[in-house]
Amino acid sequence: MSCTNPNLWYGKNHTHHSQFSDSEFVEAFERGSLNPKLFNHEAHLRLAWIYIQSHGEQKAIEKTCAGIKHFDILHGDGTKFNAEITTTAIRVMNGLMEKSESTSFQGLLEEFPQLVLNFKDLVSLNVK
């Protein structure tokens, strides 16, 4: 990876997280080499989807919380991470994945567009 171009990954110049394969995306995120500009709301959802698919809900919560906290420290000031919101978001994602007929992340977004369009309200309905 080039220090002058943080989007450069395996010789590719990425401008959106969807240009990474799932394994490339997770590896770049976990290493902290993912350009923070690419880690938008949809990328957060994708990370949760990948972790839930690979590890189940509880491990996904642990990995996502630890990863986002670390990413925020590396690329921010360490104050943006919120464990309660992240945990609730993963539970919402898991619930929708269980209801979904889709086997892909993009399919899940198409089936439940509120994940992108109105996620804040979706999460607030599930906060206990």
C-alpha cells in the first residue's frame, strides 16, 4: 500500500467500498489501511453483514465494536465510536438478515432499503 494514496490496495485505486471483495474489505478495515472516506454508513453495514455471516451475532458485535473503536482511534479522535449504537445496529442487521430471502449484502439493501434510507429510525425503534 502506498502512503501517498490510502485508496491503493493490491494495485487498485478504490473510490467506494464495493470495489473491494469482502475479504479485501475486511482485511483493509482490520489493518486500519482502509481510507476513512470509504468507511461510510453503507460500509459499516457491510462490515456488520460480513461479520454476522462469518461469526454469528455475538462474535460480530465483539469484532465490530473492537474494530470500529480501533479505526476511530487510528483515523479520528477516538470519540465517534458508540458501543450501544453499534450493538443495537448489529442486532437490527441480524434480525433483518434472518427475515431476508437474499444471500448477498446488496440484495439485503434492496430488500430492506430503510437500512440506508432511514437507519437511524430503524435503530431507535430497537433500542431498549
